[in-house]
Amino acid sequence: MATSTDVLSWTNKDPRESQLFNSWGVVYRFSTVVGPTGQSVTTLWRSVRTNKEDRVAKLEWASNGGLGRAVIGKNAVPMADLVRLDGFPVGHICNGARVFYGPDGLQYRWRPSPPSLDILLEDGGGNVVALFRPTRPTRYQIGDVYGELHFYRNVGAATIMHPPIMDTVTVTAMLYRFCQAFGL
């Protein structure tokens, strides 16, 4: 069972300009800027202590506003590789799922969980290690919350809370939300 610190409230309807926080404070922050050439770049910051953040990812959007390139840590990959449509046949329970490979080299799958609105993250063994739950907009001091990102620390290989994997999960959750919002 997840503890309260394993649930991050996610602000803003547009995930590219949002914050994820818990009772400790802001854990992650997505910040998007448009450069002089018109290219949008979203940076993911992770709080390491009060008033100190580390950049963990940079998302360089395509000139048309679509998926471009992601730099997570020292690894650069096409964003499309982080939200690749799963190859399951239409009608299969995983229809609409998106897969990616984590920094541990293992495949993970974001998939809808009908009839709920939850989007589950499964590891290669089919264990649910995280989920995104859309919520009715709720006002907090930090901002309006539109969803929750849940991490299950003791499931599967129990590595979901380790920064390289947790960072990648956060980026892929944001990209999944982006793809849903814009029909990509």
C-alpha cells in the first residue's frame, strides 16, 4: 500500500507548465519557455532540498509543437520512443497503451484501466508500479490540481522511487497526458 508521500498532486491542465507536490512541498516542476527561434523547450526540475533544484530532463518540442527530442540525464531520445503506441491488437485490454524503456533497460507500459479514468504503469512483469489519476480541479495554494501521480514503492523490483526511474516515469506520464490532450 502506498504511503501519503508516494502520491504527488499535479497542477495545471497543461502538463508542460505544472508542478507535482506532496506534503513536503514541490517535488517536480515542469517549466516551458519559447526561444528566439520559436522552439518550445520544457525543463523538468526536481527539488533536492529547500530552494535547490536539479534539472533532470529537457524536452525540445518539434517546430510544429509536436513530439521532438527528450534529454533525460545524459541520454537523448526521440519523445516518440517514450510514448510509443503498444503493438497489441485492437480490442485487446491494452488498446491505447504506450510503452517505453526505463533507465534500467526494462519495458514499462502506461495503459488505461477501464471503467476508471486511471492510467496504470506496469513493469515488464505486469505489476502496477505507478498510476496517474485525473481528478476534478481542486484549488491548492500551489495551484489548481488536475490529477495525482501515485508511486507504489514496494511492487515489482521496488525501484520506482529511485531518481532515474522516478524521473523517467514523471516525464513519460507528462508525455502521455500531452498525447491524450492533443490526440497524438
